[in-house]
Amino acid sequence: ACGPKPNACGTNRRSTPRSRNAELTVLFDPTRHEQLRPIAWDEVRARATIERIVRGTEMRFSPANYWPMHPRDVEGGDALPAYPLYHGACGVIWALRYLEAVGAASLIRSYAGSVEPLLQRTREWLGSFGSKAFASYLMGESGILLLAYWQQPRKETALKLEQHILENLDDPTRELMWGSPGTLLAALFLHEHTGNDRWAALYRETARTLWSQLLWSDEYQCHYWTQDMYGEQGSYLDGVHGFVATASPLIRGRHLLDAPEWAEWQQCISNTIVRSATRQGPLANWRAWLYSPKQAPSTLLMQFCHGAPGFIVCLADMPGTELDDLL
């Protein structure tokens, strides 16, 4: 067995007063959401909408400045273009190429020459606030290098990706955006794309490192990770920074793990998801943290990054029936 166990005496444990969010009975705030409308599926209409969005996106492209930032993405008055996979040009190019690859859109331009410059621009952007998280999947170079490798497989690109995956093994964030769960996903994508055993080995090494970093909660009787991030330590559960976000690439890549190893992961994931849920009759939602900070909002959210939608997406391919009544 390769990881902390509930009976590990005196190690990998935490016991604190129960979070106030654990006692909530209101699963979400309806005023934060639009009412669902009964709209019949129409493929022609869907394709036309995709085409309109893609065409508008391509028309806004600038070879020098890529795309302007959405007003809601601007922080601190900085309206410069964004570059990473998460909220910038890399993500836009990735999405456009994906839509073209699956036959959902036809592009009017090539972005092949626009990917490489994103590496230096992203380094400069990270450096502007003192970050050296160049290996980050969503915010650093790894996502950009994956896009570059998808466009044109090169040995030097693969070597740089391998270096980043190894560099990120012990990153203290321990979450998808900045840490090793993100480069775990990168290793999985590379193995799916190439079939190369080296990526499978890096996937397993990252998964085993994450297993060794799990903590045990005496209060909630489940495993979790902490995230040392933005000057604070959290215990996120959600679909970006949290436990379930890390579970997603583990579920998708379970065929790369030994059967006993996956069996331990499956039990660990199912147990934490069940024990961290807030239930109201047959319904359930999840708070953002296992141990909520004092300043946490008193209302559960219902969105991808915090709340049930992210859990449903991240756990969609989970085998077994343990979570059926929740999902």
C-alpha cells in the first residue's frame, strides 16, 4: 500500500472544530441563477451558434495582442492580453482547434505561428508578480507546450514537458491549476496522444506522490489534500483547486494504475465525496473546503468551481455504484 491510512497513528491527521458550512441546510441560492428554460435540441441551431461564436472570436484576433481580456477577468486594473490555457490566448486557440478537429467549426486562419511566443509572454506575466510557477498546467508553460506539441510534435517540446512534470511533483499547491494534479493530466493527455510508456510512468509517479501527500481527517473520517496557495493554506474540495478536481485525472487514467492501486484510490475518492457532501433529502451539494475558513460565505454555491456541477463533471466517469445516490 502506498499512502496514508486512517489508522496511521499520529501522522497525516487533522482535527478541528466542525465547519459551519457542514451544518448548512440551504443547498444553493436560486437568486444567483437564471431559470432553466425548456428548449428542444436543434443541431442546426447549435451549429449556427458555434459558427457565430467562432467567427466573432477569429475576427477579434490580433497577431500582436491576441485577444482582449473579458472585463470580468481583469484584476487590479490590468487590461493587458492574457496568455495561459486557463483564461488566455492558449485556451482560445486550443478551443478553436478542438472545435475544428471534431468537425464543429471551420477556421479561417492558422494559429501555428502564434503559440510559441506565448511561452515567453507567460513567463514575463508570471514574473510580473514574482511567480516562478512555470510548470503550471493552467497558468504556466505546460498547457502552452501541450498545445504546441499537438500542433507539431517535437522532441524538444516533449523534453520540456517531461521536465515540467517532474519539477511539479512536490509543488505545495497540490491542485489542478498550479500543482501536480494539473501536470498529472498533462502526462495523461500525452500518453493518450502518443502511447509512449514514458508518459504513463510519469503519470504513475505523480499519482503515487499525490497519494503520499493525502491527509486524514478524524472529524470527517476521510482523506483530503491541503493547498498552500496565495499565502494561505486551504482544504479545497472543488472542481478547480480541490479534491474532486484531482480525482478527475485519476479516474480517467485509472487503466494506467495497478488494479490494487486503483482500488485504493476508488475507495478513497468515494469515501471523501460521500462524507463531505451536504444533503437535503435526496439532494446534495458540496462546500468549497473540507475545513471552511472563518471568512467563508455562509451560502453554498452551485457552479463548476464551487458546488455540485463541478463534482458531477469531475466524477462522470467514476466506475462503481457507490456515488449513484449522490450524483
